[in-house]
Amino acid sequence: MCNLRLDDTNPIKEDTEYVEAIKEDIQWLGFKWGEIYHASDYFQQLWDFAVRLIKEGKAYIDEQSSEQIAPQTGTPTQPGTPSPYRDLPIEENLELFNKMNSGEAEEGSMVLRAKLDMANPNMHFRDPIIYRIINKEHHRTASKWKAYPMYDFAHGQSDYFEGVTHSICTLEFVPHRPLYDHFIDELKEGNDLAVITIGPIGNTAAKAIARVEKEQPGRSIAHYDLRFLKPLDEELLHEIGKQFRHIVTIEDGIRAGGMGSAVLEFMADHEYTPEIRRIGIQDHFVEHGTVAQLYALCGLDEERIVKELEKGEVEKMKKWKKDDKERSYQAV
């Protein structure tokens, strides 16, 4: 499906008259869209993302004028010069960012910049401006916003929110693509891990997740317990595949041919590329003794699950590729 999204991040250049003219021109070219979206549909989500970057020390308020900022970005052969505002305290940055949108700050008095790399050969990475103040009512959101996201900040995230799988741009945007990818990766970091469970082991996994989130403040782990959903709900798995970079499947059955294998096959079939770790009973185990003893023996107890979830980026999960000839999966 192809949808139409209108970039309305600059209220000075946006008006209902222009929007309708754009739609008429596109229809004249013969294009028929499925749904119509606007970047303004995501203003709150973009704002929340920007706040998160500030809290993580990855964005800052710069009170310099555009004339002062421009020469500091350097040249293609010379690195840029860091802004004197680059290391403002996080709390001060948050306070100033709120002032950008409350009307307390004048237009042009400050901007929000991403804290990236002032020596990067790609000049788009040299602490790009991601929010600016525009004191004009928006044709869709009225006076709710006075701080508006820049196109390079809104584009990739809007694609991500909509689940866009292919973003095709004209050649002048080629240098912008790495920044597009960078912001999407940063956005995904907030929900980087999904845990999928099936069977009573879901209760143990829930306790393990709670422990990890308590011990690692700021970390959020999504838990999907398939006991409450029909097995392999495709809509749910599409959602997980689009949103998460890491997946852990946990089941109290054997891994071969089990739920984890089915999730692995689904992701490969639909060209999703999360890193997947499967936890379950190894195929050569035969049940002896109590269920609790078997779980402990197979690493299906709370302690093992906590250790797996705490690994994060330290131990890189395996990526998998499908061998169409044998319908098997190889670790790469």
C-alpha cells in the first residue's frame, strides 16, 4: 500500500489552500493513495522523543543566532567548532525547551540541537538543529505548538510511526540518509527489547522483566504473553517486527518446532531483521523429576531469564537468515 503524507512542519509555508493544491496535482499525475497522513499527526510523539534525547544528554538548547551557528559547522574538509552551549546541564536544557513552546522564548532566540559529532565528514551530523521556534498558528494544530521539528528530524520518525518499510527519496537527499537512519535507531532504543512467552513460564518471565527494569532505571522491556492471544497472531508479530531490534522468545517446551522457531520463521519470511534469542528446553532433554527441577536444569528459571535480559548489547544476539532450499535457518 502507498500512502500520502504531507510534511507540515513549517506553519509559515503551510495552508489548507496549498494542501488541497498539492493533492490535486498528485491526483492529476495518476497517483491514488491509500491513507493521508501529516507530519503534524506526530508532533506530540516527536516532542516526547526530543525530551528523551535531552534527558539522555543527546540534545541541547543553543541560544546562538543562526548567523553565529553557521560558521561553527566547519567545511567539508575542516571539522566544526562545538557550541559554547553544548554542555548545558540537562535540567536547564529541559527548562529552556519547554520555554521554546510556551511562548516565553522569542522566535530565533534559541534552537534545540542534537549532540552528535562536530568532526563527522558528513556535515549533517554536526549537531543538526532539530527544533526551532515559529510563532505562527498551524492550519491543523492551531496555537498548540510554537516549537516545530525540522524536516530531517520528523521525516524518519514519521516513517517509523507509520511502519513504512521502503522510503525512496531523490538523489539530493542521499547525504541525509545516514541521519535519517540514526534518528530511527535512537527512537528504537527506547523499546529495544521485546520478550515473547507462551505457557506458564510467562509468569516467571514477568518477574524477571520487573527485576531488570528495577535494576536498570530507564529501561523498558515489552512483554507479549501469547497465552492471552491466539498463537502466532500475525498482526501482533508484524507490530513487533517493525518496532523492536531485539526479541527474546521464552517457552516451556522444546525449542525445535516450538513457538520460538515459528517467530523466527515469521520474521525471516517477512524480511524483518531483529536479533533473536530463543530460550526453551533443549531438544535432547527428557523430563525427569519435578517441573521446577526441569526448568532449573534447562535454564528456564527466573535467575537465568534475568541474566539473558541483562546481556543487552554486551553479547550480540545472533542474526538469522533463511535457507529457502531446506527451510532451515543459519546463524550469521
